[in-house]
Amino acid sequence: MKIIVFGLGNFGMSLAISLTETGNEVIGVDKNIEKVNLVKDKISLAIAMDSTNELSYEALPLKDADKVVVAIGENEGAAIITTAIIKKLSDVKIISRALSPIHDTVLEAMGIYSIVHPEQESADRLTKQINFKSTLENYQLDDNYTISEVKAKPEFYGKTLAELDTIDKYRLTLITIIRKREKKNLIGKKSVIKESIGRPTPNTILLENDILVVYGYNKDIETYCLGQEEYQIRR
């Protein structure tokens, strides 16, 4: 994948190098030329630029990126502005570092739900999560097994889980299903929220835009996301 990492401090630099070592094309961005020089020979490309200046993004292949990580850790305002500019210029998936509870709140208000806290998560663990190319969110249990959110396939729409049990394809365990619904706040403003339907039953019908929360072996999850048809979803 092509991944851009903004912020080359201890966490950002470790993440950029780790992602490169696992086969990704990584561009590292930081306004500090010394940090750029430290990592320039260890990743695909390192650029010195001020990520809070929207004009500077003209030289950055943002629209070609698969994912962007905002790892800025010294300036909360710069991190928020950088995230806002990226949201404005591209539909790329953003993973953003949060520096405080209020930072979490701001990111969520901006529609960023992939939020990391380096004090709690290692660069190595985040690398493993990012490397699941087609999943939505992941919780890495160990080196072999993961709980992931994946999109339901079109061939599942309108079928019950009992019917899908007869399709010998995917070797994953379905934990629950997440669906979006519209919600109004006290002043009548509408928003879309995600909700779990709870424990699925054999009679549960899969709908378009359903998100499946599955547990399984990492390679089986990758196989599902890549569209290979040799495994089975098991309740």
C-alpha cells in the first residue's frame, strides 16, 4: 500500500520504518528537516513541509495514498489542522493520533474514528492493523488471530445466516453485525450512528451496507477481503 505518515517523532518514525519493512511504500512528512534526514534512507520518501499549510499539499500525492496516518505528537493544534486539511482534500482513510480526551472529541466530530494513543499502542501493533488492506477496523488478539470489521459481500444481501451456512467459502466466525441508522439530537439535527444488532441468529437476514464483525485467522480474513471463494462464514 501507499501510506503517508505525518509527524516523524518517535512514534511516527517507528511506524513509518515498520510499515516500510512490511512491504509498504511509505512517505514520511515533517516540518523538521533534521527528522526528515534521520529517516530519509529508511523509507520510500521523506519530505520536509508544514502540514498546516494547505498550499504545500500540491506537491504531495495525497489522492494516490491508500491510508494516511497523522502521528503528530508535539502540537495538538497542528495535528487537528493537518487532519482537517486532509479531510478537505481527499477521501483517503485517516488514522489519527490523539493527544488528549478533547482531541479525541474533536476527531470524532470530524468523522475520524480510527484514533490511536501511542502511549497505549505500539507502532508494531498499529502496523499489523494497517496491513489488513480491506478491513475497516481491527483488534489484533495475537500474531495469528484478529477480530475485524469487514463489509458484507453483495452475494450475501437478502439471505439468512442459515442459507449462508450452505455456501462453503469462508472460515470465519461471525460475532455480530453493525448497521447504520439515523438519529436526531435534542435540537433535531440528524446524524448517522453505528449500532450492533447483538447476537445474530440463523434467521438474521444480511442487508446491503452491513458490516460484519468476524473472528479468525489472519490469512482467512485477508482471503475474504481479497474475494477468494474457498472459505465459509460459520455462526
